[in-house]
Amino acid sequence: MFTPLIVGLWLVLTLPVSQESDPRPLEARVDPRIELMSLIFRLAGNPEYNQHNSVSPYSEAVEKHFRSFADDSVVQTAQALRRRHGVSYDAVMSLAVHLEEGFAFDLALPLDPSPERLDARWKNEDIRQFLRQAQRFAKRTRFADFFRSQRDTFDAAAQRLTDRMAERQTLAWFDHFFGARPRAKFFVIVGMLNGGANYGVSRRSATGEEVLSPVIGAASFDAEGIPIFDSSIHDLIVHEFCHSYTNPIVDRLSAKLDPSAARMYPHCRIVMGQQAYGNPRTMLYESFVRAAEVQFLLETEGLVAAGKEAAYQQQRGFDWVGSLAREYARFSGARDEYPTFESFLPEIVTFFDEVSREYSERMERAPKIESIEPANGTEDVDPATSAIRVTFDRPMRDGRWSVVRTGSGFPQITGALGYDEQRRVLTIPVRLAAGETVRFSLNRTGYMAFVSEEGVPLAPVDVSFTTAQK
């Protein structure tokens, strides 16, 4: 069942979804709840809310207006929540969309019982304290006035994303694949301070009303400071909306799916961690969603686009996503037997049980590094050293390597990389300087070319050493 890369072999080809006019076009907006929460955790120092690609004229205006309030009690509470409970990333946005729309920043749903889609890192007593402080912060800083002063920028950002989303009928595909949700409200929020981070957040009341409102970060800006959204945004919109559909499924089936995830995760822990997927459950969330992206492309653009996406997901460490997408295609082509996605879920559970065993067995044969010269962590390397040599424990595929820059200190490579005759020793010709710290990675998320002779990838390895001063 498990094939690590699907490039052109789906079991079932499904007909493309009609791209006729959708009576429910998606609308984008900039939301004060998102901006306030992003701002507070930006001031708190959360790196995911201080990304380098979030810098814009708007972020500079934020800095000028709010930096003097960085010692506010709500900022200190945000810092404590991150330390104690890991409140960060999507947990922040999850609380934001559980607030009433507008500037009151009150909860939209009662905390008893706890809203089913509110991130579990939020504890009820923490929410109450945090929101009281956030409301005082908003008044103290005149947040509403500042937000309104940015209206022209916000309107332009929202319109640009709305226009881009109109190119595809995304909601029509979700209705077709997962089933219509007549009690759901759909819109997309531009996270003006969020950089490249995107969050598939939503809320659902105890009586079944839903608000699906993923947050799409602004990571590129034009000369006027308006976010730029290229055509890749369509796949991203599908990805983030899909979380609201499939995350609850993963949670509901956790007793059946968690054992499979627990078998798989140790073998991909490093590459998952590099993407902030720090536990097996999150890996499952992403697996369901990424396979849906492949299926979306299969049904809207065809086999070539779907195959490219499956290959991309493999490079992100999701070796099994192409095979899972093939299961999705099987469901889509057998609606007489499986009238709803829910009816197909036992097949998905079986898939993960089988794949987890096959994947774990395969990854037990993953290549390992026996030695690196100069040795990893060495602090007095001769600057006259002309080559870095990496010895693997088994033959590797020739002509494939991922020596990846991880920041400053990437070595100057002076010639072609190459293996010895047994393809176990890789030589990287370099020129070093005295007193420099060299840093790079062998394989890394998105760059996984180091594979064994049988095609099993090397788990990413960070390498660093420092040359002597003379």
C-alpha cells in the first residue's frame, strides 16, 4: 500500500470540479481580534509573531505606537503563558477567533463547557485573566483608534486577497469532497503581523454553528505596504480551511489513529520539529490536510500538478502523503460505496495502521553518519583544511546531496562534491578562514536529497565547527 512517492499513479482519476461561478465567493478581511492578539504576542517576543518577513510600513507604525507599552501586564502574562503552557503559534489565533467580532474582545462562546475547537493550551482561569488584561491594554493604548487609522491599508489588503481567491471556487470543492455545511460561516483573515505563518483556526458552538476563518499571514509587500498574494495562495487557502474539517476527525478518532502516529513519529521527529510539528497528533493533522491539497490539485488542475505536490510533500518529510492522497482519490471515485467522507474513515484508519508499520520498518534502514571530518563541534580546526568528509554507514545514491545553509557561516565550496567508489564517503571541497564558525545541515526540511541506495532519506543532521584563529 505504501509508496513513498506518487508522481502519476492514482488508483482512481476523478473528474474536475466545475469552476462555474460559486454563489458563495470567499471574502477576506483584516480583523481587530487577530491584530490585537498578534500584537500582544509580538511584544512578548514570540518568534513566530516577529518573523523577518512581517516587516512593512504597517509593522513600523505598530512599533512606533505600541513599543512603549511592552511592559504591560498582558505582555508579561503572554510571556508566562508561553513558558508554562506553550501558548504560541495557532493557540494565539485560536483564542482570537473565539472572541466576538469587533473591539470588545469578549468571548463569543461560554467556557463551560469548553469550546471544542479552542486550543487546549488555554486554561479557563488563564483565559479570563488574559482577556481582562487585553481589554485594559486595548483601552490604554487606544488600539481601536490605531486600527481605524490603518483602514486604507487594511481595505486594500483585504480586497487584494478577495480578488485573488475569486480565481478559484474553493468552497465548491469542499462541498463536493467533504460535504456541504449549511450552518457554517466562511471568510479569510489577513494576519498583517504574522509574516509567513498561517493558521487554520475555527470555532464551533455546542449547537453546531461554525465559523471557519483561517488566518493567512502577510509575508510580502509592495511599495505601498500592501500585502502581495500570488497564485500559490489557492493551495494555502485549501490547506488552512481543511484543518477545520479534518482536525476534529483526527481528534475524534484519536484512540484508533494515535498508535499509528506513535509508531511513525520517532522516525521523522527531526524533520517534523523543523516545521514546528512537535508531536504525533500534529503530524496526523498535517497528513490529513496535505493529502487533501494533493486531491484538490488532482480535481482542479490534473495529474501533473497533483504529482508535483506529492513530491513536494515527500521533501517536507511526509513520505506517506502521496499514498494517502491516493486513498482520497479512491473515495472520491467510489461515492456509491462511500457516500460521505465520514463513511470512508474506517479505510483511513486501516491505511494508517498498515502504513505506519511499513514506514517504521523502512525507516529502520535509514542511513546514518559514522563520522564527519572535521568532527562536529570541534573548536580548533586547522583553517588550511581543504575538504569536509562525511562517512555514511552504507552506500548512498550518487549525484544526490543536500548541503543546506542554516544561517551565517555556510562554508565556501570550491569544487564538485563526490563520493568514493563505495559511495560511503562524501568529500566536500572547501576554503576556510581563520577564526570562523562553519554551520550547515546535511538534509533539512524541503531538501532531503541524501538517501541510501534503496531510497531511504538521512534524518537531518546539523553540523558546526570553528577554525583556529591562526
